[in-house]
Amino acid sequence: MNSELRPEIIQAFFKTGFSTPVIGVTGGKGGVGKTTVAVNLAAAVAARGRKVALVDADVDAPNAAILLGLSLDNPVDVPVTQPVFDHQKCSDCKLCISACRLNSLFRPKEKTILLMGECNGCEACFLVCPSDAISRGRRSVGTTYKNTSGKLTLYTGELHPGLEESALVVTAVKKRVFAEADQFDCILIDTSPGTHCNVIDALKGATHVLAVTEPTPLGAHDLDLMLSLLDMFKVSRSIFINRADLPGRMNEIQDVAATHETQIETGLKLDEDLLASYVNGVPVVDAYPDSLAAKTFMALADNLIMEYLP
Amino acid sequence: MKEIVILSGKGGVGKSSLTAAVGHLLAEKYKVVLADTDVDAPNLDLVLGAELESTHGITASDKAFIDYDLCSRCMECVDVCRFSSIIGEDEPVIVSYSCEGCGACTLVCPLEAISIQPVENGKLNILNSGSIRVVAGELGIGESSSGRLVDVVKRRAREEAELMGSDLLLTDGPPGIGCPVIASLKGVDYAILVTEPTPSALSDLKRVVEVARFFKVPAGVVLNRAGLHGKSRNAVLSYLKENELDLLVEIPYDPLLPKALAQGGLAVSMYPDAPASVAIRELTKTVDAMLAGK
């Protein structure tokens, strides 16, 4: 992608249509603690009496519900349009076959048109059919869920295993929470690892982004990729260092931060209380409010509330 | 030659470290090619300390382009795009990062002002670490079509393996279960699924097991950081038993692993007697037996 984006694309990235602040939690590398930070930050904001929506947009591997000890309720199907062929109306012109750029349409000899393989629901085949022989069917690619516990409402997106349409599920769960944004004081979004389009879609509308990392060579490398992405969209961001006491290369993280002119927030050390809360499905701010980890998250939440919440 | 992929669902459970260590140990006996298909965050070369031999751009993505000299600003394309990838008030603008290159916009444009063109979406790096050949994909920042990039990486890795007369192509896969994971998994002989004893990692393991079964790839499980949490370890073990999945090895949590990584080395060579290194050698024996039994 060109490092210079057209201003319209950047404006569209930030446009939400509501005033509730949106905080993204991301990080590039997998397993650095994105979900831990997102869940505990959400619990801390809720503990301050604010209504918070937490969005689990890591639709391949959603874990926020597990960390919160919540079940997945209120399922809503995520559909994608699929062509359904009316073989009586089909004139056998084969225009749809050439329009499908995924090469998923076939007409075996002596047979009628078949959809075989990937279909992203682009509807190009509908547009070229001169005989009105294609109608809209639906195929499910995932599910979104919503569950409220006190001041915290969790929205989760989940891709069906075996399918590839993660992007559609990310968009669907974002749409669900954004439609109800006015009910909340703050929206927190937990993304998947990586720097691809699903991460950008997950972060769309973000007022501020926390980039979570760890002080290892891998953490520094992937943080650099993430900050480069945020640079392109000119997103406000800061760095949260997890496992700050890992034997590693804190100086590399500091170099990356300086290159991208990004501030480093408080860090978090390896912590028995945090691990216990992680495996027991209770946020550390609720389970062990006096622990160092809980105090770190409360302080971070207070900063966010002061900076971004009305 | 055998093709094995290392996956996990959850990120950060040790895929790259394990790929590097197993590849390194097997290279003492076999000709080994490693592939890195975690194209979003390719880290295998960092873990191995591999040296870059060559790099070249990969064009494995299609995007729409508007010729503004021809465009009448009718905005038909904005309405037809199912991916909301054409925006704009006064003139249409392609949102390149989410454009799927499906071409629906080209079909409604009355002036043929839009074309679909291939674009470079990443790089392919060839590296060497001792006798090990490494083929790594790297997606451009904010680019899409990671699955197609993975296909290119796999194709090149197979060519390298063939050229070397290699016995093993071991792939360090991406986290998750989506498009690049499926591309990494298709057509391999075996999947090593790495997990750790936490409820999150187990939940993600279950999802990646479903994907492996969907594509009929046999799989076994490595339990990393095994001593982290006893109750969760039992949950993983009973899940494996119920689903008739092999436990390949349990690797204890070992602070020498991150220490070696920070020093730019591999624990199996820097600290060969460390408990984690001993366990990784166990796993390597199992893989060795798979290669010998071909």
C-alpha cells in the first residue's frame, strides 16, 4: 500500500457518526497480551462507574469472553450473499463465469452453472446476468454475540472454523456495537494480531490506540510494523509494555518508539495475580484489586477517562 | 519429502521458537527447508538469526484503479461495491486496503474508467541459517490477500526443497484460523498444533483442530509452558483424549528460552541441558520418526 493515503481514506477511517470515544488495543505480535490489557482496561473503566462496550474483533481466536468469565449470548448470524441459479431462466451465456474473478463458477458439460470454491459475495455475477437468472441466497460465515455484566457489555465476533471470511465478521461486530454506541461512555476494541486489513477494519473509528508489546526482539520488530500502519492513518497512539521484566531488549522498544514519535505508557511485569485472574476468568482489577497489575490498569483507565471521556 | 506445518490458533504460544529449534536439530541429519507463512509478522528469521540472501516483490493482489480523466463522477461504483471500498462525495476514491479486486465496479461503470490491476502486496525473502534454507513471506503494511501471498511462499519453498533434495519442509504458520492459516494448511502431510495450559489457548486450539479436520490434515499437539497452570493442563489433556489427538510432547516453562532469544540464540544450542531443550529434542525424535517412516 502507498504510504501516503488519500485524505478521504483517512477521514473515512475516523468517521463514526457518534461522539463516544473509541479506544483500540492492538500490537502486531500474537500473544503479547492484547486481550489481557483490553479486558482489564474495560473492567477498570466499568469499576469507575462508566458504561463501557468491549469489542472482541479477533474473530479467528476470540478470548475476551473467557477472560471475563462470560458466556456468549444473543447470537446474530453473519451472512454473506451467495448466487442461486435459476436454471430455467439461464440462457447459458456464461457471462457470469467470466465476471467471477475468483474463478468459482463452472459449467460442466451437459450440466448447469455451479458455484464451486470461494465466494466473497461481491455480486459481480448478478450484475452481468441478462436473464435475471441469479437470485440472492445467504451463507453464514460467522456469529456475533452480546453479553452484559454490570457496566460492561461485551460484543464478540466469531468466524466459523474452516472459512476464510474473517473480514466480514469483523465488520459485522463493529457495525453491531457502533449502532448502539450512544448507550456507552467508551468503546474498547481488541484486535487480532497482525497488520492486515482486518486489523485496520477493527481499528476503524479509533480515537486512540494502545499498541501492546513485550521487550523481546520479536516484540520490537512487530511493534515497528504496527506503528508504521498507525503512522499511515495518523492515529493517536501510545505503547503499553507487557512482561516488562522479560530478559530482553527494552532499548529496541525505546528506539522503535522514538522513530515513530510514540509515547510509552506504564509497563506491566510478570505477575502471579495476573496469571491467576487470566486462567480463572476474572479481571485482575476485580479479583485482586490491591495487586500491582490491578493498580496499573486502574491508573491507565483513569488516564483514558480524563483524556477522552466526556 | 514430508511437509509439516506448525499452527496454534492463539498467537505467542511459541510457534516460531519451536519451528526454529526443531529445524535446527533436524538439520544435523537431514536437508531442511523452513517456510515462514506468518506473513503479517514474520519472525522466524529473527529467532534463527538467519542471513538474508535475496528479496523480491510479490504481486499477489488485485485492486481497482480509476482513470479520473475518463470518470464522469456518476458514483455508480460507490453503490455497487459490497465491501464499502469505494467512498467519496465529489468523486469516487478506492479504499485500497479493503478493495477485494472483485471487479463489480468495472461492470457498472458506463465509461470503462475503472480497471482491475495486479499490485505488489508483499515480499519473498530467501535466507540461510547454516545449512537450513528459509523462505519467508512478508505482507506489505496494510496490504490484503495474505492467503495468496502464502500460496506463493509455499510454492517457492517446495521448489527450494526439490532443488536441494530436501527431506523436510517445515512451515511456521500464522496465528488464527482464517485465510492465511487455511492456505498454510492445505496439502501438508501433518500439522503440529502448539498450545499452552490456559483456557484461552485451549479454546483457540479447539478451533484450529476443527480447521485441520475440515481439510483432513492429521494433527498432533505440543503443550508448551506445561507447568503454567495445573487445572488448565488437565483440561487440555482430557480434551486431547476425548478427541483422540496425540500429545507429541510437553515442554516445561523455562526462563532460559526467552533468555536465549534475547541473546539472539536458540536455547537448544545455548542451553542443551535446559528442561525445555530436552523436551524439544524429544519432539524432534518424533518428527524424525515420521520422516524415517515415509
